[in-house]
Amino acid sequence: MLRCTFPLTAFAACSLAAPALAQPLIVERLMLVGPSNDIIAVVDGDPGRVTIDAAIDRLLGQPDADITMVHNHANGSGLSLEDLLQLMKPGVAAIVAAGAEGSRYEAARGSRFNRTRLEGLYNKAYCQVVKDLLVARSHQPALPTFDNQIAHLTSLALQKAGVLQYRATLAGLRASEWHAHRPLLGPVTEAAAARVRESQDPLRSGRAACAR
């Protein structure tokens, strides 16, 4: 995932992992997929999270490991900050989440990925997304809360800012909600991406601070 194209797509990885991920799990399950599409390890976790032990963490720290981390999100939510922080590890090529309802999310390092700033940039994008959605609902109270879109919108903003390579296939309610409200949600991601780009560019950030 260090290159412009993904060495293993979310769809290939999830197809490979399908026998295990298709089970009606109440816990998260993590599968480590190698560069030859071989399953290196399977780790069962708790509801909502998988704990990575020291041996797995050492493997993910090896620069030439080229591992895709595939796991299930029972509620179909997008990639969390905790998920994306795995991309800071040199041996992780991509992180993939498969939702029980058919949603798929895949992320890798983008051209402007910065290990030391990832968490801060994520938080800027996330806060801007939440702020703009709250403003939109204050003007149109009938709008959905979009709680199930926030992680996806944040990743889209990071993609537009060059921090991530990212793609997703939404399913069920998420897909219908996205298509119905795309004229609103698209600009929300653009505004969050602009906030991230401003933070990435010291001159732009300085000018913005002076303008306030």
C-alpha cells in the first residue's frame, strides 16, 4: 500500500476472509493477510475491538511485511481512528473493515501521510465534519443525525487532503442515506479536507490564524 495502487483490494481481502467473517460474530475478528493473499494469522477479540498482542505487533512493525489487516465491524461502521492508527506501523499496507450488512471500507497511506500527525489531522477532520453536520441539522431539523456516516465522511476528507488512499462500498441504510443526502455530505467532506490541508501547510495555517 506504499504505492499508488492497492496490492490487495478490500474486495479481494474480504472475499478471501469471507468464510471466517461471514459467521454471525458478536465479537470482532482480525485477519492478517500477506502480500501473496495468504492468511498469516486470525485473532478473535471482544465486542467492538480486537487486542493485538506483542508478537503480532512485532510482525506489523516489520517494514517488508506488507500486511493487510482485515476485520469485521458488526454494526457496519466505517474505519475508526484506532483502525487508521495501524497505518503508522511500517508493516501494515492497508486496513480493511467489513460490515455485517455488506459495507466495505479500505484505507492505506496517502501521498501526504504523516505518522507523527495522523491523529491530530484525523481529529481536525472529524471535528469539522461533526460541526458542519450539527449546523446543517440546526437549519433543517428533519435531517438524519448521520451518526452512522461520520467515520466514513472523516476518511473521505482525509483522502481528499492526501492523507489517505481510501475507498468504500456502502450498503443498506448507509448507502440510501448517502445517496439521498450527497448534495449535503459531499461539501461537508470538502470543508473538512480544507481544514486538514490548512493544518498541513504552515504558511496557509499562519495566514488563517492572522485572519481570525
